[in-house]
Amino acid sequence: MSFTIPAPGVPGVFEEEVARRDPAAEPPHTGSALAMFPGQGSQRPGMAQHLLARYPDSAGRVLRDAGRTLGVPLAEICVSGTAEQLAQTEITQPAVLAVGLATYEALRGEHGFTPAAVAGHSLGEYTALVAAGVLAPDDAVRLVLRRSTLMAEVGKRVVGAMSAVVGLSSARVEALCRQGGTPGVVEVANYNEEWQTVISGEFAAVTEVGRRAGDAGAERVVPLRVSAPFHCSLMREIEPEFAAALDRCSFADPRIPVLSSVTGTWVRSGAQARRLLRAQLAGPVRWLDVLHTARAAGLGPYVETGPGRVLSGFARHTVPEATVRSTNDTRHITALLRAGAH
């Protein structure tokens, strides 16, 4: 599918990029797939077993190359690693990235999967940028390793937490976070769907806002198993060091349209992609906006490309009329290929 990348906006303040979000301002891409790449939280033991069994050359090569870049047996970890191993941020993030890349390469190289656009949830944005030709795979692996290491260091210095609030609007959750008397930092970290919002910050503050959410009528408040308070201002301290790592990598303009989970709209240039990856550390994930922009652009089906089915659930709840597919195992890949959703 041919497309035109819109001219880059004026470089500068991240808030200005968020403020000019307008799905209708972009040309529509009708009737073609959106590849959605998952982030941390989608990992599971054995998550690459089906890929290595069915695609030992294409998927296997991606996993082996990523392992060599990291200096760890990543393919082995993604097949036989324990839940405890995969729970370590420094392992989790490169592993989820590599499995997403391996899934995409298997589908693209062996079945001609050609999405009209790509998007990634938090960490998954790196996978999307590789798929779009913005980042080289090795650079993405190195950046994700540096990102995960820096995030883990924050987690060692701060007693942090994250919780998913289900059954309240994001506006209500935002108000609870701003309410006086909160014992520390707590902010919205993920706008996942209309009735699921994730909060992040210091443990006592997240616990207090979770209690308030329950009192306000939330269906559930689910503490997340994470090693650091991601996507909140507590991560701002690592921005300069991570920016230095970003500056050592080349960023090309997208060859496939990319929706950013930082702004919820299109990435216009490689330079903007670099800025957004820095902003992503302490900024919230605007996945609900990504799905709204995809709907406005006429994209479909929505194909979760990588481990897990979390993004498939968000898409079904937000765009109920759309066809949603996952690639979580051999059965789902077979169903995708039979449906010709590529």
C-alpha cells in the first residue's frame, strides 16, 4: 500500500505534539491491517516455543540475533525460561521485543503479512518502529536493554507500584490522583480502554488512590506485578541518560505509517520518533487514543503481533465492530492465515 508521511511538525515541546492530535487530519488507510505490538506484561514462559517449532529459520534467526546482541541465550529463555526469570525487567523487555520481532518476521517473510500501519503499546513501540524501518533491530534491542536497566535502577531507589483501575472513567481516576492528601507521587500511566486505567507512582500513594477508586465504585483495582513505577514522573530522572543512548542510534523516516502510544497519533519523522521514545519514559501510554485514531483512519483488521492477547481485548472493547486477531500460538496464527487478514 502506498502512503505519504505528513511533513514533520515544528520540533519542540512534547505537550505541543499531544495538543495537536487530530485523527481526522490524516489521510485514511482503508481496509488494511493494523499490526499491534504488545509491551511488558504480555510475557509468559514458553512464549516463543510455537515460533521456533514452526518457523525455525525466520523467527529463530531473529531470536538468535537478539540474543547475540544482548549476550544472553534469549531464544532459550523465551522457550524454557521460568516465570521468575521473565519477571526481571532487564530480561522481560528485550524478550517481549524479540518475540514480537520474530512473530512479525515469520508472518512477513513467510506469509507476506503487509500491514497498512503499525503501533506498539509502550515497549511495543520499539517493535513497531523496527517493523516500519525507523530503527535497526540491533539498535532497538540495545535501546530496550538500556531502557530496562535504567528503569530497574529507579525501581531499586523508589518503593513504587502500579495498579489497574477497572470500571471508572479515566477522568475520574485522574481526579482521584489529584485529590489532596495523597502521600506521594501517583499519576495515570496507561489509558488502555474506556473503563481501564493504570496508575503508577510511590507505593503508599498508589495504594491510597486504589482505595479511593474502590470507594468511588471501581469494579476492581488490580495491583500489577512490576519492578518499577513505569510511565510516571518518577522516571524523569533517567531521561537525560536515555536520551544519550537514543542519540547514538539512527532514526529513519517511517516506511509504514506508525501510530505512537505517546501521542495516540501518527509519527511523522525519525526525528519525532526519537523525541517520543524519550518522552515515553515518564509520559502515559495513550492506547485508547491509538485505537480511536486507527478507527478514524479506517484500519482493520487489528492484528496483535507477538505474545499475549491483552491488546486484542482492548481493541475488541474499544472498536467492537472490528475484526481482531492474535498470534499468541499456532492455532491463532493458523486462523489469521486462513482468514487472509494480511
